[in-house]
Amino acid sequence: MVSSEELDQYSSPVRLERPATGGAVGRLDDGRVVFVRHGLPGELVRVAITESTSKFSRGDAVEVLEASPDRVVPPCRYAQPGGCGGCDLQDASPAGQISWKTSLVAEHLRRIAGVEYEFSVTQPASDPQGSRTRLRCAVDDDGKLALRVARSHDLIALDACWISNRTFAPAFAASWHGAEEVELRAIGDGEPFAVVRRLTPRGTMHELCSLRGEPLEPSTHSRVDVRGHVFTIGPRSFWQSHRDAPTLLLDTVLELAGARVDDHVTDLFSGVGLFSVPLAKVVGPRGRVTAVESSPYAVRDARLNAEGLRNIKVREWSVTPRSVNDAVAKGDVVVLDPPRGGLAKGVAETLVRRRPRRLVYVSCDAATFARDLKILLSGGFALGELRVFDLFPMTEHVELVASLDIGT
């Protein structure tokens, strides 16, 4: 890996062929594959090589000799070779970004899961600019908020972030000396704030601060109304980063789950209860919901959000084969929303053995989704519907929601 100041090893012109995870694919003069950030399929570019192995290289397109019709000027000045590694598709038009994401998802489904499926990528109605409600930043030696260069520990200090909530502006002007990491949050109602992580002789400490760095009460939290369900989200609990994601995902999960009034629903990786609390209201007193979550912070919030609902139990468990075996029974409905790494070893196989009537799988990574899907399909589940949402604009990432039914 080389630093941004050393991006001076230019290749001969490279024709970029197709999108891939980590950049458009081309070939160098020696035949090796190269993954090129800031380049688009069809373009002829010169590449600054940033990383090489015996099998492939990575690099940045530093000169565009023949441009794609989808090429645009990036709206953020940090989206450039050697710059911020966050928004990797700012060079592409909205149509170009959708084409890229569609191609990647289809390739993962075909290559990993052996599935051909017709789908479209749905874009939220709101403007991508300012759509991100959470932003995790490093802090440089000058106390400035910073993000990292792609695939590097090098930091780029920022005075703004185009994709993040506009109320974060004071945080970029403030000094954060002594902090290792600062997460900015503008979730739901109330003033935005920062969760500051510091390393001390006693270990890691988290503080709550205003966006100017002033201490806040430890009881500070966020409150969000999603389709009439009011959720409390503590500063250490996960919440979807795109402003429209909670509503879009909740609507889709409720529709695809098709839960009935006497169902048992298990919500794996349940977080603060975004899906389990509304599902408890759907199944009513004749049904029940078991929410499984490993984070003690999210479990605390979920129990608060479920107050008054006698048909929901929140379990502070990790999602493992054992916990799935304990929580899921034949004929159940299961909702699962794992982290980017997908399901732990043995969990998909356990779901196959427990034979729930329906699975609704929410995923933020098409590759790990396809890996788990292959196991579920081979165990007798059938893919019903697949919805794909562009909830990570200006990046190659998407959110997927799929329904799977067990065969007879």
C-alpha cells in the first residue's frame, strides 16, 4: 500500500471492462487484472497503482482518456484519487450508479448462489446529499475530523462531508484533540450530538458531546417515529444510517413477512426493535415475538421500546446455532438482519433444520447474502421475492430484503 503522496506509478492506458467490488476491472500490460477506483466501465484511463500482488493490482484512475457517458464531476472535492475512501461512485451519474449496483448484485447471485433473478434497484425519493444520519470519523494529529483513504490507514481531514447530515457542520470546525474516534448522530428528533471514544489508562471511554465538543448528559438519546412507532435509540445502539432506511425497510419486512395474528415471529439481530416491535403489534395477543440481540445497549433500548407489549420477549443472546435452535420452531416466521459479514458458521444450516415457514433476510452485503442464500436454497427453501434498495448512495453498496419459503 502506498500513501496518497506516492500515487505516481502510472500505467499504460487501461480499458475498463465491467464493474466489480472495489473498482472497475481492466488488465495491465502484463495481463494482470487491475481494480480501478474512480474509473467507469468502458473508459480508457491511466492508472496510478496503489497495491499489487502476484495475481492482481489495485489503483486509481488519474487520467481519463476516453470518458463514459455516465461520467460526472464528483459533487464532493474529497472524492478523488488519493482522497477520501468513503464515496467510491461519485464519478458516476445516478443511472451509472444504479447500473453498477445492479451488475454487482446479479453477479454475486449468479456466481456465489447459482441464482438468476430479475430485479431492479429502488432509489429513495429524497436527495442523496445530506442523507446520512450517522458518520463515524477518525481524528488526525491536529484534532480535526478525518476519514481514511481507500484501503489505507492514511487520514484525510475534512471541513465538510457531502453525504452526511448538514447539521454536522459545527463538528468539522471543532477541535477533537485526545479522541480516537467521533461518531456524529442526527437521528430523528432532538439536537444532533457526538459519541466520542477516547483511550485512557483505564481503557476505552465513551463520552457524549455536542457537535462543538461540549459535554452532554449521559442520558442523551435519540427518538424516531417510524410509521407511528416511536423508538428510543441510545448512543451506543445501531440505527440505519440513511434517513429513509428505517421506513423503507420496515414497510418491506412487514409486507414480505406476511405475519398472521397467531404467528410466532423470531427477529434475529433485532437491534432496538425496528422490526420486532411493529411485528408484535401485527401478531397481537394471540401471537408472540422473540427478539434476539447480542448488544446490551440495543437490548436495553428494545425492552424500553417494547414496553406495554406483553407478547414480545427480548433475549440478550448472540445469534448462534444454539440460540437459533432455542428460539425458532417449525412453522415460525423468522426475520434476520445480520451485520455485513452475514450469518455465523452453522446458523443457516440450523435454520434449515428448524424449518420455519418463512424467512425474511435483510442484508447490507450482496456477497455474504448470496453465500447464505446458497445454503438455505440447498436445504429446501425457495426464494420468493427480492427487493434491492439504494440506501448507500455514491457507493457500490445496497440493501437487500428477500423472502424465502420452506418447501413441502
